[in-house]
Amino acid sequence: MTSEARPGHPDGAPPAYEWPAGKSAAAVVSVDFDGPTPYLWASRNSPKQLMGELEQRRFGPRQGVWRILALLERLQIPATFYVPGAIAEAHPAAVRTIVAGGHEIAMHGYLHERLDDLTPDEVGDILDRSMQALAAAGAAPPFGYRSPSWEMTPGAWEKLRTAGVRYDSSLMGHDHPYWLDGLVEVPVQWQLDDAIFYRYVHGSTRAPVPASVVMDDWVREVDAIGRFGGLAMLTVHPWLSGRAGRLVAFEEMLRRAGDHDGMWWATAAEVADHHRGRYQESDGSGTTEL
Amino acid sequence: MTSEARPGHPDGAPPAYEWPAGKSAAAVVSVDFDGPTPYLWASRNSPKQLMGELEQRRFGPRQGVWRILALLERLQIPATFYVPGAIAEAHPAAVRTIVAGGHEIAMHGYLHERLDDLTPDEVGDILDRSMQALAAAGAAPPFGYRSPSWEMTPGAWEKLRTAGVRYDSSLMGHDHPYWLDGLVEVPVQWQLDDAIFYRYVHGSTRAPVPASVVMDDWVREVDAIGRFGGLAMLTVHPWLSGRAGRLVAFEEMLRRAGDHDGMWWATAAEVADHHRGRYQESDGSGTTEL
Amino acid sequence: MTSEARPGHPDGAPPAYEWPAGKSAAAVVSVDFDGPTPYLWASRNSPKQLMGELEQRRFGPRQGVWRILALLERLQIPATFYVPGAIAEAHPAAVRTIVAGGHEIAMHGYLHERLDDLTPDEVGDILDRSMQALAAAGAAPPFGYRSPSWEMTPGAWEKLRTAGVRYDSSLMGHDHPYWLDGLVEVPVQWQLDDAIFYRYVHGSTRAPVPASVVMDDWVREVDAIGRFGGLAMLTVHPWLSGRAGRLVAFEEMLRRAGDHDGMWWATAAEVADHHRGRYQESDGSGTTEL
Amino acid sequence: MTSEARPGHPDGAPPAYEWPAGKSAAAVVSVDFDGPTPYLWASRNSPKQLMGELEQRRFGPRQGVWRILALLERLQIPATFYVPGAIAEAHPAAVRTIVAGGHEIAMHGYLHERLDDLTPDEVGDILDRSMQALAAAGAAPPFGYRSPSWEMTPGAWEKLRTAGVRYDSSLMGHDHPYWLDGLVEVPVQWQLDDAIFYRYVHGSTRAPVPASVVMDDWVREVDAIGRFGGLAMLTVHPWLSGRAGRLVAFEEMLRRAGDHDGMWWATAAEVADHHRGRYQESDGSGTTEL
């Protein structure tokens, strides 16, 4: 823990986050393995579905996810895969390989449904269906959860809590784990999401950012999070980061960032379990105040 | 003052701006400490408020503002914090720490209300309410003012003038202080606003710009403003620049720019007071002509 | 073939793609020679057509295409030109020069019609009309096909198949050739399309990306595709990449990428013929699954 | 003239452009001195005009134009200023200084009216009014013309021709001067327009590009245009490029590009006069074909 995290304003400044013994910060590689499901959901009421966007996204299960799995194996890094139920059903070999590699599999909707378009009961049904699909494909319950598109409603949060979800990983209220209304949040961060830099589909108005620019920024961000003692939640999508040049740049980024002294490379579930064991909800590191 | 500021066209070129003795330019660090208020205001009539955006913005009061305060203490730089009334009420410990650090606190609406959506009377009511909230939290009157979203209307300007506001800091008509219709303007500049580079929320169509790119540009801009004898108004938001990598890059930027010879690092109020003492409004450096 | 392409997950990972003897990857230079046709199609129902956009796009046939032809001659690289029928009719000298240079000419609509705005019968009529226009201008049948705007519908796909098209080059489901529903796909990639980086027209909300940034990324991408044994499909537009600075950067990029050991520089038709000879459709490297 | 401009395809390739003796390419610095007029025109029917945008644009006549004039004097470069009539009326001292500096003044509408919103008769009236305003401010007739927003209609073109305008500088059909329907076009280029990189106003969805990135690209573009024997038309706006850091970067860019051997630095009028003397319209370098 560096002095940056102890600003010396004892009356209001947040205390330094406490990691497992010998660790001063943490990093998680998370893989949002969604394939074409976001487009299938968004266009579910559209009379026509465009092959261009479908094929672009199918690159993920066909090619990208296998490259990411091989990379994780080369670097011996554990990861968390957020897998919509429909993808688990369609790609059982990929799910088997993820499990065999020692990685975590967690929930990500059934067809990548956006929570703010659903009623709480629909959220509950989708949780059930998605949990069954993952279990049928061989993943171990209970599961963590990441919301499609990283959005959340109070009604959906309540459903997650009552469904026995161990942790959520969709929000950005801290850069370390925190309690929020009865659930452990393992926070994400837009800046460490490959999609907002790389995604280009019909109708996009900006070109993708070069991988070398993005990964150089990720190295700096992981390093800075290390200095402040926080959590670096890296998120990649197989149809985007599985492309050749981005995969190479991601590997190089992990090799550079992986050298960080005291950094704990873990799955999201391991981070959530640590938090649950170390902190009580009454510590109140995250609350719903203004 | 360098020769750049004296172009030798005596019939129309603006004269070089005169700073306090021994100073040839000025820089202000300003902190728009708005937390989730811009979203709460923008979504005030919406049936649902999304937890994703709220939590992202809550990172500011929970974590970001404390990192910025610690940074200012490390570098011994005075700053001006523009604080919506609702934030001051919800975070009194942060306000106390800002005051204890010798920084200025100034008005920024009550719930970050955009002026062009308000009647002049509503502007007046919000000014009163915001002034009371800041005073109750321990800040010293009278206050400076910065409009939420940096927009302004003639009706609101009139209200600011009659309410006894000492200066406004929302407009861009010069890169040094100037009189405008009865008030001192301490001008801002989009290029030195972190938000337009870093802000990414649902519906955004462009990815954030890496901090190293933005801060490299800020170093060049502050240096150039120093050469022309102007004012560099730096603006950061705790929920954006308080993120680890951006904080590190901001600190590095301040260390590099802070070396500038003859640069006066001051609060916006100090700059406004200097202008009021040195220039009469009849000098007319800013007028409402075409 | 490097180890990256053999991730050691034999139950589901795609096998390494097999190129002609002595080659480990491939690259195609493709030229979407569309001139003003995309704008003429998009504004076909508009009461006014703006000279600004028309003239900007006319730079392609007037100047850009000749610079690209000279560049290909200097570097002795074969290319595939996708030419709308109306352009072939209006610019026969350019078509003759393309053919004389040993390059492939393939279909790209008649007036750059977007497929998702057409019925299957309209697609069929346009295929006929475009094929006739290319033949009349001196190109050799049968032709490959690239859809305007890189979009595709199942109905149009069926028309391509029954019209005897040898290959399509509009989709992104792999980064090597693959069978898809009865046709060979020679895939494209947004990241290697100059238009999404360079195109700026009235109403655009982002500035063009500098050529040095784009071409640096292309060098990295081609190199990475070479390591993974895939296909690098480069796409340039004469009205964009024919501009002086971009042409110089493109030439420099080709000189750097051209050094790649084992890279097969070919036309799209040659790549499609290789695939057709080496793989049966029943190998099913691309399917329409989720 | 380098070999790049003579691609050896004599049947269709454009011949190398012929510049005055001893010159192999040309560059023009053009200044679109519009101040707040684009916003005043765009918001002419709006019930409220925002002070934020007005003040941002007033930086141009207050400060930016004087810095640009001083820069041109330091570097001894002649420039062409495109000045809306309303600006000339409001800022006579600036017009006098431009004329005294030996620069060209040319037409740019009266209140920066977009041509595609006007009838041909309105275009004619505005031409008259704008010509009178410039003459009254001391500029010499007859004038060149640049359309606000760089758009053009056939009806407006006809009006320009019958009004005796010497040249237009709004279109992009070549990167050297050319005849188009009875008028000499001295072409512009989006890539060399500061506004599309720097402009940020309320409602913008992308941040400005750093000046160092833009000016580095301009140096490369001017160099490449020099190699191909074309015309580099640089365009800056005082409210944008007059900002301190951008001015410094622009000066550095001109110093680097100014070293180019054989480059003719001229006004747009001088370039148009050269073209008119060297080429007949029947040479037809630009036509309205597809």
C-alpha cells in the first residue's frame, strides 16, 4: 500500500483496502463471451437480421475464444468467463474447455437481455434459465453475475439477492470490491473494457482505437491501480480481442502488467469470497447515498 | 511577457494582460465536484434511474475527491472546488476537508441544473438555495459561480449580477480574465476540461481518450498559455480524474507544468480579485459585440 | 504456422488453416472503386444533391485510382478492384488500365446499392446489370462479389449462389476463407478498411484518423495475422487513400508488411480458388449457428 | 515533379499539374475569419441564443485573429482571409490590419449562410451584400469566394459565375486548381481544415484532437502534396487555432513545412490567376461526370 491511498484526512477519506496477506492489489481477467447474442436481443423485434453483424460476432465462438483460452494457458492466468445461457447451449465444447482450464464460469443473461428493458419477474425467469443452461453445460453452482451492457435496476438487484447470487460484477462505484445493498460488488470499469474501444458495427460513428493505444493505456491503468491498492477488472470480448493484432497486443499487455509486485491475479469469485470473508456489510464501504 | 503577445498592430490588437508583479501568466486548478447530480438532474422526469450511471458517478465523492485532495496537498497547490448544494449537504466531511486545505469553495447549482432549462426566477431560487447549502457546510461567503454544463443565458447573467456574485467562471471569450456586462469572467476552456475527454456513459458513441494523451496536451497548452501571458483554467471531475491512472497522469502533468517560470498558481477568486483591482469595466476587454 | 494457432484444445478449437505449399498466411489488396456512387444511391430520393460531397468523391476516379495503380505497379502487387457497374461505364480507361495491370475486377453493385434496402429480385437484376457493365468494359467473367457497405441478407445470399458467383467478400466470420451456405467467403475486416478511419463528409461527427496512426496499426495487424496463419484483407477507396499523404503512408505500410516471410500476396479470386480446391463445404469451417 | 505524378498510364491518368517556373507544388494559408456568425445563422430561428457558444466564438475576433496576423508577419507568409460581411462591418480594425499586411480578403457570405438552405436569388443578394461590406471595410474587388460550411449547389454556382467571382475555394475534386463549369476551383481538403479536429461546442460527441497530433499530420500531408506536385490548402479559424497551444503548434508546423524545396507559398487569388493563365477551360481537368 503506498502513501497515495492514505491521504491523511481521517474524518472522511476511505481507508486503504485490505487484500490477502502479501498482496497489495488485485487483477481479474474477465471474458464476456457473448457471440451474436447482443445483436439477436437488440434486433429481436426487427423484421430482418443482417448477416454482416451476425457473422462479425460469430468470429467470437468460432475463433476468438480459442485464441484467448490458449493465451491464458500460455500465461497461466485464471479468468472468469461470463457466458449467456444460449451461448453455453450452442458451444458446449468451449464451455468444457473453459472448465478444464480451471477458469470460472458465471452468468450473463440468457440472450444478453438488457435489464432496464425487463420487469423484475422477467429478470428472475432469465436468471433461472441462464443458471440451468450453465449447469447443463458443466459449470459449478452457485454463480456470480454480470449484467449485459453493465446496466442495473433496483428491481433486478433485489432478484439477484434473493436468487442467492454470490456477487455482481457490473457497477463502478469503487475500484475495489464493496458491499452494496446486500450483495458484494466486484466492480468493472469502462476504461478497461475492450468493447468501447474496439466495437465497430453498422451505424457506428467512430473508428476503432488501435490496439497498441488501448493496451498501452491498460498497462498504465493496471500499474496505477497497483499503486493505489485497488482492483483492475480487465474485460475482453472474443469477437473483438480475439482478432489477431488485438490478441497479440493483449498478450503483451498481460506480460508487462503481470510483472507487478504484489498483484493478486484471481477470478472474480475469488475476489468476492475474499471480500465476503474480510468485510462485513456493516462496514458500509458502498452505500446508495448521493 | 513574450513578443507573441505584442503583435505590433496597435490599432486593434489586444494589449498584453497585466498580472501581479513578478508574474507573467496564471493557472487555476478547478474541481467540478458534482458526483451523480448531473445525471439526477437530467433524468429528473424519467421513470427509471439506472444504477450503472449512478454508481459510476458516486465514485467521485467516495474515492476520487479524496485522491485529488491528497494530490493537492502533496503538491501544495491551492484549488477552487465548484460544489452543487446537494453534494455539500450529502458530503459535509469532504467540504470540511476542502476548507481545511485552504481551497476555495464556489457555487455550481443545487442539483447541477442547466441554466438554459430554467427561468430567471428559478435561477435566482437555485442561487439562494445553493449559497445556503454551502454556507451551512462551512464555506465562506460571498461565492464565485460556475454554471453547470458551462452554459449561460442573459437572464441568468442578470441574476448573478444582482445576487452579488463576485465572478463567473463558465465562458470562453478570452484566455485571461475579462469584464462582461457587469461581472468579472474567469474563463474556462473546453480543451482543459477533463470531462470531454474522459466521460463515457451509456449512449456515448466514443471511447475515452487515454490520460497520457490528454495530459501531454495539457502540458503543451499550459506552456503555450504561459508564453502568451494568459490564464490556464484546468478543470477536473473527481469521478473521472480520480480514477487511478488519470490521477497519476494528472499529478505528473502538474509537476511538469508547475515548473513554469513566472506562472501564478492561484484560486479563481484570487484571479478575479486581481482583475477587479487592476482593470475597470470601462477598459472593456470583453464586450457583447459580434 | 506458429504455436498460437494450435492452442491444444483438440475437442473444439479450429484447426490451423492450410495455405498453398510454402505459404503460411495470405494478404489481399482490395480497392473499392466506388467514386460518387454511394452518395448518389443514398440521396436518390432527395430533392437536392450537394456538389461538395459529389466533388469530394470524384477525386477517386479523377486522381486517386491512378495513384493507386501506379503504386501497385511500383510494388508489383496484384490487387482486386470492386467496381460498381456505373463506374465501369463512366471510366472505361481506368478499367482497361486495371485489366492491363493484371488485377482482378469484381462486382460491387451497379450504383453501390445497399442490399438490405432491396428485394431479392432487385438484387438479381442489379447483379445482371453490373455483370454486363463490367463485361462491356473488358473484365473477364465469372466475377467475385463484394456487397456495398459490407452488409448481406439471406435473400441476397441465395441470389449470389444461383447467379454463379465464385466467391463473396463482404463478411467477417473468420480471418481466413470459409464456406458459408454454399458460397466461399473471402472475409473482410473493419479494422483493415480505410473508409471507417478516413471518411469525413457533411454530418460526420468525428475527424479522420491520421494516416500514420492507421497504417501503423495495419502493419501490426498484418504481422499478427501472419503469425496466426490467417488472411489479411486490406481495403482502400481511391477518393480516400488516393489523397497524397495517405498514399505515401499506404505505400510505406505495404513495403513494411510486404517483407513478411511466407505471406502470399494474391487476388481475392486466387484465394477463393485455393479454398475451393483445398476444402469441401462439408468441412464446415463456417456455419450459421449461434 | 516526382515520378509518383507520372504513373505511366497515358490513356487515362491525369497529367502532372504545371506550376509557375521553378515551382513544383503550392501551399496556401487560408483563414476562415467567421467569429460567432455560424452560430448566429444556425440559431437564427431559435428563441434563445446561448452565451457559452457565442463567447467561445468571440475569442476569434478578440484574440485569435491578432495572434494569427502576428504569426504570418513573423514568418512572412501571405494568406487569404475569408470574411463574412457582418464580421467585416463589426471589426474594421482587423480588416485594415489584414489589408496592410498584404493579405487577400475574399467573400464568405454575410452571416455565414449555408448555401443549401438558400434559393439562388437569396445567394445573389447575399453575394451583393457581402461584397459591399468588404469593399466598405477597405478590401479590393473583385473577390474570390469560399462557401460557408464548404457546401455548394448548382444554382449557387451559377450565381457565382454571373456575379464575376474570380475563383471558388469550397470543393475537393482535385488536389490542384481546376476548371469546373465555368469557374476556377482552388480546392480545399477536410484533412487540412482545423475545425473538424478542434471544434467542440455543446452537443458535440467527440473531444478535440490534440494540436500536436493534427499538426504532425499536416506536416506529412504538405510534404506528400509537395511530392505529388499538388496544392496544399491549409484552413484555420481564429476562434480555434488562435488558442495558445494550437497557435504554437501551427507556427511550428509552418516552419517545418515551409522548408519544402520548390513549394510556392501564395494567396488563393494568386493560385487562381496562375491557373486561369496557364489552362483553358477546354483542358477539362474537372468535369461533372460520374
